[in-house]
Amino acid sequence: MKLDRLLSILPDKQVFGDKNPDIKGVVYDPLRVEKDFLYVAINIYTQKDKIELPDGHPFVMDAIKAGASAVLVQQDVDVPEGIVKIVVPDSRLALALIAGEFYEHPSRSFSLIGITGTNGKTTTAHIVDSILAQKYRTGLIGTLYYKINGKIYQSKDTTPEPSDLQEIFINMKDEKIDYCVMEVSSHGVDFNRVSGVEYEVGVWTNFTQDHLDWHKTMDAYRDAKLSWFHSLAPDKVVAINVDDPSSKYFSEAARARKITYGIKNPADVTAKNIEINGNGTSFLLVTPKGNIEIHAKLRGMFNLYNMLAAVSATLDRGLTLEDIKFGLEKDIIVAGRFQSINHGQDFSVIVDYAHTPDGLIKVLDAARSMNPGRIITVFGCGGDRDHGKRPKMGAIVEQKSQIAIITDDNPRTEAPAVITNQIIAGFQNADTFDYRIIHDRREAIRHAIDIAKPNDLVLIAGKGHETTQTLKDTTIHFNDVEVADEILMSKTGKD
């Protein structure tokens, strides 16, 4: 595609150079540059799935040496004669617009459903996918992976960078999918990863404290999500959780047609006669299109909200209530989301990604609904991240657990003892509450399992699906599910 056609989509630009090369690819990573590619220098990106770099501008010459015939920057740099240089106010926004144009907007061949919110995005996306799959060919993009017609592919970002996202869309178009459901993170919005992408349905799950290391304030964090919600056109649909305290902000921001869901407040989609136990969640699903009894395998009140969100997103997608019921009642397993690890032991072991105060409350409440003898919670807080949530999470675990084991959870460059002390500062009765500090996460999990008695519940919180532990100067392979599996198998002798 000729460069001038790609640049025609940009409203504000300065072009230096009189050539109009035929562009063979658009990339943001100089290690991916090939001959006649356009290199776009952006801030904060992962270099060929290896390391995160703060800025792509210092690598402009590397990209040119690798074959780039044009470079796009937001900080003016010198380039050799014969190389076209484009200077823009925001190179991330330009990358999103150009990537869509270069790949000729493949997502316009199917319908997109986007899900945003602090917690529940991943599980809600999987429930939506389960419902839609009763009738349609589907795709999914999210934290764990991306999936096309049931086939799973590895991904590195919850919301991929624009050129990566467009390549995924191309594959989905080739596979003739009807719907793609994807998570829309606040970072994805702030970084313009979804700019220019058109959604048919938007879903908002909830809004609680997270990512303040990046957004700095709750208002800035909320505004990132609100800006995406507002971007959906009036002829689209948005699903809003009316039980969340921030619902008025999202309702006011939405220009699209609203469908509400909730349990405590009047809503279009709701649940009645709710029964939650260790086997799942039963309820009467109430919708504008009728009511139907549901017996889902997903457990916990937080998952009931995820199910209502998914129903709201799919209610007008040409499905019957029986289709929706079947999708909800399937065995929907989401890695690291209230995932049960069972090797015949006489106590429960649950792994969950809960790494925010609100997420921890919801998961611990779900654990308590299973009526265990004691709850033993293994948890920590990430280093180089929001310090303010650490004492809050400590207070929550103290209130809702009988035993806490504080351990490391990606301490990164921070001293683990500093993180631990900030968690303990949240305890109201540190002198009497039963807590232990075991920095080695494997040993912390082992200790929790060793001290568990019949009918106890061990909750391993914070990392969920993650497969690495980031320490001061290294990253090691570590997965809570694998570790719990290994320890339980050695303890019970059962696979």
C-alpha cells in the first residue's frame, strides 16, 4: 500500500521527504522491521515478546538499517537522505489509525463485543463466547490468549498493540467468524490500542481500585474507561452494571442504547431465587425477552454478575433463551479464575487472580459461601505498583480469613519485606490474627496445604493464570496452579 494512502488517514502530520514508497508492513518494534516497512516509534512497548522498553525513538536508526523506508515519530529525529520521516503529535494514535488502514479494517467483516471494567473482564468474555458459540463462529481476545473457532493462540497483552490486533482480526476474518469478544483494558484505551476499532456492543463490569501506578488517580483511571464507553456510537449497545457505585458515570457517558443488569437495583437483566454453593449457582434469569431457570457450574456472587453481564451483551444477538441457558450451563473453565485444584484431598484448594481489594473481597465471599471450616489465604502484592492497596488487602484478608500466609507476588525491584510490612499495616489486630510470612511462594503454598484440615479451604490469590514470578534481577517460571498440583499430588498420591 502506498505511503500517501496510509498517511491520508492522519489529520495532523508533517511529512519530510518527497518519496512515496510502497509500504509492505507496519510495525512498532525495530526487531520486526523488514524491507520497505513503516516503523512507528511509540512509548512503552515489548520488544519481540522479550523485554519492555520505555521508548522506541532511540531505535529509529536500527529500524532504518533493517530496511524501513519510512519512519513515523512524535519526537523529531535525524534520518538519512531518502528515508521519509513523518512527525505527528501522538505516534500511538497514528499507529492505530494507520494499522487499521493498512489491513483494510478486517473487523468490519464481523461484530465486535468489547468488555471493560476492573474485575471480571476475562471470565465475562469467556461466558459471552460460550453463549455465542451455540449459534455462531466466534473469536476471543484477552488476558489469557486469543482464540479463533476454539483454537487457542498465545498473546502477550490483554488488549494487543494496534498492528498486532489487526493481524489477529485478519486471521479471524479468514476463519469467517461472526463475533469476536475482547477485553478492553484501561491501558489499551490510554495507549490508543483500540482507537479506530468499531464495536457493536460494549460491556462495563465494575470500577474499583487498580493500576494507580499508571493512572495516578481514580478519576484518571475511570476517565480512561469512560472515554472508550463514550466512543460507542448511538446505534450500538452498552451493558451497564447498575449495582456498582460508579454506574451513573458510565450511564451518563454512554451515547449507545443502554441495557442494564444487576441484582440489588432495578435492571433489565436480573436474577431471582439465587442459590450459591460449592457445586455452582442456580437462579431464575429474568430478561425483557422472558425468564428461564439456570443451573450454572460457575460459583460465587461475582460470577453471577459476570453471567448477567454476558446475558446483557448477547440478548439481542439472535439467540433464544434456551441458547443462552445452554451457554451459561456449560463447564466454563477460565485459568486462574476461582479454579479448583482437586486431587482427592479432604479440603478445597482454589487459585484466583484476585489482586485488587474488590477482587479479593468477592473471591473470599465466594469461598465463604462454600461453608469451609477455615479459610487459609495465601497472598501478596506486586512490587513497583500501587502501594495504597496493600494495607486494604491486608485488612480484607484479616476480616474474611482465619489464617493468612503473606508471600511474594512479583516483588520486582522492591524489597519484599517492605511490601509485607505495608500489608501488615492494614491488620486491625495484628497481635492476635494468625498470619505467617513466607517469602518463597512455593513454600508458602506448601505450608498452606500442609496445615489444611478436613473441610478447610486454601485460597491462593493474586497470580491466577500467570506463569512467571518477577524478582529483583530475574524472571522465573512460576504458576500457582502447577505448584498446587505438584504439592497435592505428592501429598495424596493421586493424579
